Amino acid sequence: MEILLIALQAVIVVTSILCIMFVLLNKGKGGGLSDMFGGGMTQSLNTSGAAQKNVVRITTVLAIIWVLAIVGYALVLRFNPVA
């Protein structure tokens, strides 16, 4: 059981870091924090629509994995608490 907890902790840490990185890669849609912190620069890079859609898809998958890892971790602790 301890190995499962360690594995879930590792997944949570890695997906948290990757989610932050991919959220920062997302192109701003106008207004908000992305424009305040240099979001206008991404518009001048002329990124393709397909690449942007892939970044959005990867971000979504990472967020789903992160949520599932958090729920799994909570369930493991709920039904098998570590002394």
C-alpha cells in the first residue's frame, strides 16, 4: 500500500508541474493574465492552429490524470489510513 501512495504522490507532483507548463504555453484569448504577462508576444509567433489544439488536448489530459490521482490518493487514505 505504501508503494501505491508513493506512486500516486509522484504522479501528482509530475502532473502538477506539467499542467503549469502547458497552461503557460496556451495562447491567450484576449484579456486576462495572459495579456498582462506577455500574452501579446505569442500572437506574433504565428503558431499553427493544429499545434495550439494539441497543447489544449495535452493540457486537458494532464488535468484529468491529475484529478484522478488526487481522488485515488484520497480514496487510498480513506480506506487504508497510514498509521
